[in-house]
Amino acid sequence: MSLKTAPWIIIIVLIVLLVLQRECKRCPEVVPCPEIDTTYLTDTVTYLDTVYIPKHFIKYDTIEKTIFIPTDIDSMAIVKAYFDTYYVIDTIINDTNVFLVIRDKIGQNEIQERAILDLIIFPHNKFITKTEIEPYKPKNKVFLGVGIGRSLDEFGLSANVMLLNKKDNAYQLSYDVLNQDIYFTMFWKLKFRKDK
């Protein structure tokens, strides 16, 4: 092996070692997922059922006191009142939107039947103001202007006329009064992509 080929051999060996090192990277060990218990548990939910009580039958808590029960109680009158049925009329809602009156049939200390006696829904007028904006319609526009400048040798004073057309392209005509030069310039609108 000559001295001229030794550096090339070393470089080739280093490149091979670098490629092998990059290709032989060990992947991290895969940890198995733990077993999940899929037993479904049932749970009971306790909820309170709302029972409507007419306002005529609302009971208020009072301070405890001793009540003397008379000895001449008519048990048959109490039983008759329990099994007797009667009707109660109650206004449930009375506001600017709805007027609702119901009739309840009461018997054996509970509501046995309910009917709607009167229901009025008050309509409200809603005014919607719709504003329509007309789409922009491009128009041709003309601009007048004055330009002043200086070169290395002399001053310049120009009168300018510019036309902006409907496609937003501009054309300008300039006349330098001092040097008696005419310039025509064109401008095009650049459109850039908007990021979404």
C-alpha cells in the first residue's frame, strides 16, 4: 500500500463505519400494554320525582305545640272527606308571554286529573332591520400630480397624469417642463397568497 492511497482508504473506511452506525441504531424496546379490566360496573342513580302541588295545598312548618283532640270526632266524616273528590282552579303562569290556568281534580289527598282551562300565548312583534351592503364595483380613476427631482447635472420638474383602471393597473404619463422630457410608466398590482 502506497502513501498516496492510504488517506483514501482511511476516508472510505470512516464513511462505511458512519453509514453502518446510522443504519444500526437500536430501536427502543416496546413495552407491552398492561391488561385492562373491562368489567362494566353498574351504578344506580337516585333522583327525586317532582310532584306538582297546588298553591292551596302548600303546607308550612309551624312550631310544635300540643293539640288536644276532642273526644267526639266523627270518623265517618273524616273518611268521607278523604274519599270525596273536588276541583281546584290554579293560575300557573301569568306574565307578558303566557297566561295559563289549570283545573285539578283532587281525591284521596292526590291529584287524580288535570285539565287546561285557559291558555293564552301573547305574540310579540319582532322587527328585524336588514342592512344590505352593495358589492364594491371598481371604477377607472384619474390622478394629477407634480414631480420634482435632480440628477447629477440638472433639476427636473414634471407634471404627471396617472390612470388607475378597473383591474387596479396604473399608467402614468410625466412631462419634465425644465428638460422637456416625456416619461411613460406602467404599474401592475401584485397579488400575494394569503395563509389559511
